[in-house]
Amino acid sequence: MAIAHPEPAGSIVNAVFAVGWQIARGEGPGAQPVDARFFNHVRHLSERCNSVDDWQQLHTVLLSVAADGSRDKTPLYLLQLAGGGDDVGSAMQPRQRRSRALQPGVGRGSEEQRGRGSEEQRATRKRSQKPVDSAERQKRRGRLQQLLLGAAEAKPGEQKELTQRVLSDATAAETEARLEREEMAQELSVAMRKCLRAAARQIARAREEGAEEGARKAAQRHSEPEVAETSFVEDTLRSGQARATAVASGRARLSTDSDVSRVDDAVSSKDLTALAALLESPHEDVAVKAALAVGTLCARDEAMQLELAALNGLSRIAALLGAPFSERGVLDLTLVLKALCANQSHHPRLLEQFVQAEGPRLLITHVGSVSPGAGSSERQQATLEVIRSLSGHPPARTALVAAGVIPRLLRHLAPASPLTLASPAAAAIAAISCDPGCAEVLLKAQALPAMVQCLARGPAADAAVSSAAAIARMAALRPEAQQRARDAGAIDALLPLLDGGFSTNLPARAGAEAGAEAVCTLLRGSRLSATSLGQAGGLQTVAGIISQEDAPAKLTAAAIETISLAAGLDAFCRAEVVRLGVPSVLVTRVNDRSKRVASLAAATLGTLSALGDESLARSVSAAVATGGGLPRLVEQLGSDDWTVRSRAATLLDGAVMRADADTRRSLV
């Protein structure tokens, strides 16, 4: 049975979902709750239906499930549609039935015969199709659905007969669609072969015309007379020199091609010894290709890395950085070094060889010397990323600083430098500042103003976060460094980073942590820094961070410490702490799940109450008495730490002395 006129997709879609919902509801005696998993699977299969055939196949399976008395839903879960979806493999499986033109033992014939054959087959099939009324087919499905809902049969076996007819319709439609797809694929194959043969003829014709044109021009050159007469000696010398140059060029080209083939053979056999020897080739393309092959073989293979270290191969690759190679060649070598000694899986011996071979000194020669030409920016970015990774290794970091990498990195922090170069440069400086000796070198190189200027790139930039971390480490060296950072405007530049504490974005919160640590470092022992923070409105932001219950513990601890330092150094900051109600916020943190945050909150309350400011002491006492901090402080009286017991007793004493009678009775 064939389908002459496909009906609108809307009716079959409605029928699919109606039958699926009926099965999911389980109507009838002994009905169960709605099977949401089954109906969701029906929806999932419907999203993969790309044609009416797919909808009919899905509808047929649903009808068979509905007609089954036991309501076995296994056939639906086993159904696989060929439409686009998650299960691409089912659509790509080879078909068991092949078209006649592709079956073995059957003559293919000419393309015209195959094309005419497919057209005749299609015409024969259309003539053999019997017109089936779409309305009649829809009527049968509707009647079957009524029977499934509980209607009485007009005659015995009516439901079984209707089910068989619907299944026959779906099978015929699927068979017809499959035959049409196979015939279309055959026609497309024939047309593609025609196009390929025509293109081959055009290419052959173009080659013949090019050969004829070349022969004609060569004959014309031989027939032209000499323009000027030369002596016999000059002519002989010139011809001999040209012949020698041509012979040398031909030999060099043959040698290069042979070495390139040797690289390919070594890669196939994983022969590191041969590749290490080819690294010393005088030809750039051979040496660079050998280096790339070494990086490909050894990047993730520890055994190969150990063998490369035994061959001293990385030293040879590092030596190539000093060769006068092209921009592309230097970029390829830099990427090889990044894969071998500047990632998390590098071998320690390779890194030692790179440092011993003066690789850091050769590497930094390619930083800050942008030459006009394509690829220079990409090459510098790769070089800066290698330096950033090497800065985390103490011997490599010392070698880089000794080679003079710091001034070159600072130049890339200028506003004119693109962010793709400023980010790895700032990250490298932040890693270098972890060493106190290297941090001193950064301070003497006037790195603080450059790092503060880099903060202006915005809190969303990685360069700003790295700069904040470096500023904190350099400012911790001595008071002079704090003053330099403050004079450069570090306090005002760090405040935008603190705004990330109110964001749910993890990179923004990481920037807020780095900014809070830097602000704490600048405030230690510096009354001017505290005054600058208070007058810039920074305490408002810090107090808001403390009140964020989901803020990271490290960020909250840095904010609490900032409050303690600022209030202890400046009277204006103490007044701001009272105005903002910071003691009440700190009391809520006394019971924090983080021990560090809870300890800092209690210590800061004790510090604020002992500063000698009566208004601040009253604010702390009122917050402790009414903010729910009394139970926690009473609990701390039994601590083994004398400092904790003493601080809790002091806070309770202040709260009781300034509290009313009811509060005192509740405390007792």
C-alpha cells in the first residue's frame, strides 16, 4: 500500500501526542499516576522527527503499545529514528538493502542508462500506486483511537483490523521513502561523476595550453639576437658563475627535500635520535619541522621526554632561537618550547636543560622587538605566555630576571599595548613578585606606577587582577613601597576591583579577593592610606562585602581586616564605621562557618571597643547585646585559647556595662 498524498503534519502530530498522553495517563481500571518518564521520551522522539515518515513510524509504535493489553512500553524505548538529534550514530549506520546499481555482480551500465533506469523505475512505481484517500486513512485512525479509549467495537475484531491497516500504511510509506532516497542518491552519484570528468578534461586542456605557451616563449627567446657584444673572457666567466650558482642551488634544494623526507620517516618510526640530529640542519624549514615533530612526540609522553633529555634535544631547540629565522619559524619554535617546558606536564630535566642552555636569555630577545610583518603579535603573545609559565619555576625565574626580562614586561603594560599581550605580561610580573628578591628588583624598576596604571583596564581584565596581586606583594616589602603605591593612586584604582565581591561571577570575585588583599597591605601602618580609603568611600564597599553571606571566606576575611586597620588608624574611618553600622554586621559573622572569619570578626569587635572612642564602643556593645552575639561570646569563655577567652570577656563586660536591666538578666 503506498501513500499518494501526504496529509498535513499537524494531524499526525496531534495523534501522536494524544496516544502518548493516553498511554502515560494509564486510563482504565487499575490506572496508575501519570508516567512522566514515558511522556518525556515521547517528546524527545518527536523532536527528532524530520519528516512525515518519522511521525508515522512513531505513531505506529504508540498504537501498538496502546493495543497491547499489558501496556508493554519497551518498543518505544527501543525505537531509533534516523533524524538529527543526539544519537547521530543510528542515522549513520549502513543500510542492509543497497540499490541495484551498488550490488555486486550486477552490471552498472552507462550513466545515461542508469539515469533512464531510475526514471523508469519511479514512473513504474507511481503507476502501480493505488490512490489512498487521506481522509479515509485519518478516519480509520480516529476510529482506532476511539476504540482505544473504550468505545464498543462495531464488529468483532474491528480494533485488530484497524491496527493492521494503520501499520500497513506506515510500512508502505517508509518503504516508498527509502526507495526514493536510494534513487536520489544514485542520480546524485551519476551527476557528480559527470562533473568530475568534465573538470578533469578542463584541467588537461589547460595543461596542454600552458605547455604550448611555454614552448612558444622559449623558442622566441632563442631566436632573439644579443643586445650587446661582450668579450669572450667576460662571457665565459659569467656563464661559469651562473652554472655554478645553478648547480649549488639544485644541490641545496635536493638536500633540503631529502632532509624533510627524513623528518617524516623519523616521525613515523618515533626516532628521536634522528630528529635531534636534524635539529642542527642549516636549513630553516628542516630544523623547524624537526622541532615541531619533537614537540608533537614528547609533549604528553613522559618516556619520550626522558629520552629527549638524554639526547640534550631541548638545548638544541633553544639554540635555534638565536638563528636568523623567519617570523613564522620563530613562532613555531616558541610553541614547541611552550609544549615541552612551559606547561604543567613538563619533565624537570627538560626545564633544567633549558635554563642551562641560556634559553631564558634567548627567549626574551623576542619580547619588545616587534618587527613589521604578519605574525609578530602572535609570536610575542606566545613568547609572553612561555615567560609567564617559566616565572613560576624558581631557577627559570632567577634566570629571566638576570637576563633583564622585567623592563620588557613593563613595556607591555602600557595603555597602547593590546590586552592579549598585557595579560600574560602582568601575570608574569605577578609570578616574579612571589620571590622577595625579585620583588625588590621590580620595585627598583619603578614597576608600581605601571601596575597601578594597568588597573585602569577594568576589573574584568586578567591584567588588572594580576597587577593587584603584584602591588600587594611589593607594598609588603617596606613602608617606602606603600608610599609609592599610594602616591601612584593605588587606593582609588583598586576600589573598582572590590565591586566584584557583589557579583556571582567567579573571575570577578577572584579580582575582588586580590583587590582586598592589596588594600589591606597598603593600610598596614599607614594612616594616610586609611584616610584615603575612607574619603574615597571604600569603607561603604568593604562593609557591603562583609554583609554578603555567600561571599568567599578569603574575601570576607580581607574585608574584616580592612575595617580593623582603617578604624585603628583614622578617626574619620571610625566615624564611618559607626555611621555604616559595621559592628552589627560583624556580630552576624561571629557565628560564621569559617573559623578564620568568625575569629577575625570577634577580634575586630574587641579592637573597635578598645580604641577609646566612646561612640564606637557604645555601637559595639549595642550590637553585641541585641545582634545575637551573646551566646557565641559566652561559648568562647570556655575556649582553651587565652586570647579568645580574654576577648570574649572584654566584649561581654562592655555589653553588660552599657546594657539595660533586661539584657543583663538575659545574659545571667
